[in-house]
Amino acid sequence: MHDILNLDRRALLADIGLLIGATALPATALAKPAKGARHFLLAPQIALLGAVADTILPATDTPGALAAKVPARVDGLLAHWASASTRTNIVGALARIDAAAKAQTGKGFTALTSAERAAFLKPHDAAALKNVPPPPGAPKGNPFAPTTSVADQGYFTLKSLVIDLYYYSEVGSANELQYVHVPGKFQPSIKLTPQSRPELGTGPF
């Protein structure tokens, strides 16, 4: 089971739109990519993206990113909706992962075993997501849309997309989330168990 806070589909859709730099993003943009659809990433890049996504959200007692077709969905967003800067950032993040893996292990990331990928990506993730001072002139953000400034902004966007697209998918929402109709029933105390799942509802926002 993957660990995530309470989710709202509209909030996820808004987050994904912000991540890829789209001014508007309809829910149909996250539909299963059609066969023969135009790709943005080249085949080796899609394979690399798949390996990274599978390492971030592997199959456990629930399906992982590959079962939810996250790599194809990321590629579809890059091809049809993402801004030029987002495309550059994500391609750059993938290239840095592969280059760092080759420098450290002598093999590209896709050539590593699942255990080797996990061992490599954990410290890479920590270094990439280390908070750094925002660049001059960066927007300050607000409580509803905080500004994130990390060492590798491209990796932050890539990882966020993998997670958001997984939980937006039918596979992720059906296996890991429980739907709660808003406003629902007030429960002052809920006991957490290994079978507990985060809540998914329409939400007030």
C-alpha cells in the first residue's frame, strides 16, 4: 500500500495542470492514450520513464505505476498539454537520472535490477528534493498554491506527476482509495489499521 494524504479528484486535476504548465486541463486529457497517438518522448526515454515510475510507485499489495499506465499518460500530457519549459525540465530530469546511474554503477538506469534502481534512486531523490532558496523574482505563492524550490525542479515535477497520475487513475483510486460522499458522517476518531485506505471524495474545493 502506498502512503498518501486524503485526495480530491478536482484538486489532483488542478495540481497536474499546474505541474505541466497548462492554463486549462480537462479530465479527458488523462484518459487512456489512444493507440497510434502522437508521442513526445522517444522509445528509450519512455523505457527510462517507466523504470523510474515503477521505482517510485512499485507494485506492492496494490498495483503500481505501470499497471496504471502512468508512463503513457505522462507522455500524452507532454505531447499535447505541457508547456515547453515543463517538457525541457522533465526530459532533463530523466537524463540526469540516467547519467548519474551510469556514473555510479557503469550502467544506465533501465539496465539496473529493481533492487539496484531503488538503492540508487533513494539518495538521488533526497538530493534532488532538497530545499534551496528560491531564485530572484520567483513567485511567493500562497497557502493554496505554495511555491516549491528544490535542487532539481524537473525531478520534483516528474515525481509529482507520477504520483498524481497514479492516484487519478482507475487502478490507483479503486485499489487504494475509498470514496466518501461529502459532507458524509462526522467521525471524531478513526482507528488506523493495515487495511485503512485514504479517502477520495468530491471535496469542497
